Amino acid sequence: FYLLHRFSVTSEEEQIGFGLLIQDITKEVEIDTLKDNLISLTSHEFKTPITTIKGSVETLLRNDVDWEPEFKQELLEGVLEDIERIQQLVNDWMDISKIESGTMYIEPRQIHADKVIQESIDRIPPVLQEDATFQFHNEVEGKAVFYADKERVQQVLLNLFTNALRYNDAVHKEVEIILRKNEEYIIISVSDNGIGIDEKHIERIFNRFYQVDVTATRRSGGTGLGLAIVQGVMEAHQGKINVESSVDTGSTFTLYFPHVGKEVNK
Ligand code: ADP
């Protein structure tokens, strides 16, 4: 983004020409856009769950009605879900600001890739696992050990697993995880048989707030921050992520973690 300044050049009170000054304001525009997005995120994304929580609690507090226990249970489960949603938003938001300010610190420890993958699969919320199968292939001979921040690796994997199931219309959702390694990296790929991503969107899915289909994503509870965080976490590990996808067939996201991340901690 550029701002064009036009100014006159005068000599002894006489205009002898004019000049143009081109100012690059890309950074300013980006920051403004981020702020605008955060504001619309706050108003839209927080308002809905807060309104629902308020309604449910007000209902439960009415002492002129004797609610059925099942009804109370249902309302409270809804409240819990809404609170979890707000919690997710706040956490994502905090991670984004850490990435933005370059303070996403990681605590690398020696971890076993196969274990961390299995643990992340176990953490997928049961509702998302309905009509879905996970296959995990460990193609590494010997140990698949690397240095990374375990919590962050699980966060990245869980994010990819969730997306693989969310953006998926298949009657039976299939997610395949393959663990490999080469000289430099521990490589984890996550493939799905979901809706895929059109080539024209693929570059931008790692941008904050970018969503291919805003209404569909909102419905499924997304904020457009997940992959931006994933990328930030991979960069903090001096690793990388890449994606291959084709519409209606599915997507493969591949993570590359350097083996020797010991001295990576910034
Ligand atoms: P969110 O899921 O919260 O919208 P993400 O940053 O995780 O945000 O993803 C950005 C967008 O990329 C999603 O809105 C979706 O359109 C697309 N996307 C991500 N993962 C997949 C996937 N496995 N298959 C198809 N589309 C995907």
C-alpha cells in the first residue's frame, strides 16, 4: 500500500513544477487491518456465546419454575461449551499477539514423535470424532526423537486434526498421519479426505483471519487464527509447514521439525 503526496516546487514565489512523494504504508495498513479484524472478532465472536450464557443462567435462576433435571443439565452443558469457546478465542488471541511481538518462546525438550502424535489423537474432542477414523503410520526405523516444546507440538497437531475433520463432508471422514524422517527433519504429515482447498486460496490460509468460506467456518466454530498460530509455532521451532490440496479430494499438511532443536530456543 502506498500513499501519494503531491507537492509544489517553487522558486522565488513562482511555481516551477511539482513533485511526488511515494510513501510505503503497507505496515500501517496491515496493523490497522489487524486491529479492525480484532474489533470485529470481539464484537461478533464474543457476543454470541456471552448472550447465550446470560440467557441460560437467567433461566436457571428463575425460582418460580421447577425445571426438569434433564433440562438443567442441557442448559449447563451449553454454558460450558460457550465458556470453552470464549476460552479458545482468548488463548488464540494471546498466541497471535505473542507471534506478532516475537515473544512466542518455546521450551524444547527431547520428545518422541510417535508418542506425541498418539497423545494428540487422544485429545481430539469426541464430538469431532464421530464418523471418523484415524490411521497412524510410523515409517521411521528406530527412534523418532526430536527437540521441541511438547505442548506446542500437540497444539499444532490438534489444530490440523480438527481442521481435517471440520472441513470434511465425507460420510466417513478419514485422517491419515504419517511419521517420517530425513537427515534434517522429523516429518509429520496429516492427510484428510475433506473438501480440499482451491489453489487460489492456498497461499492465504496461513494468514490471520483468512477463511475460505466465512459462513461455513463460523458455523463450525472457527476463527481463522488456527493456521496462523500453527505457522508461528513452526517458525519458533525453526521448522516449516507445507500444504498440498485438491478440491473435493482432500488436503495434506506436512510439518517439518528439525531434529536438533536444542539450541533453537530464542
Ligand atoms: P479456522 O479453521 O478457525 O477458520 P484456520 O486458520 O485453521 O482457521 O484455517 C483457515 C482456513 O483454511 C479455514 O477457514 C478453511 O477454509 C481452510 N482450511 C484449513 N484446513 C483445511 C482442511 N484440512 N481442508 C480444507 N480447508 C481447510
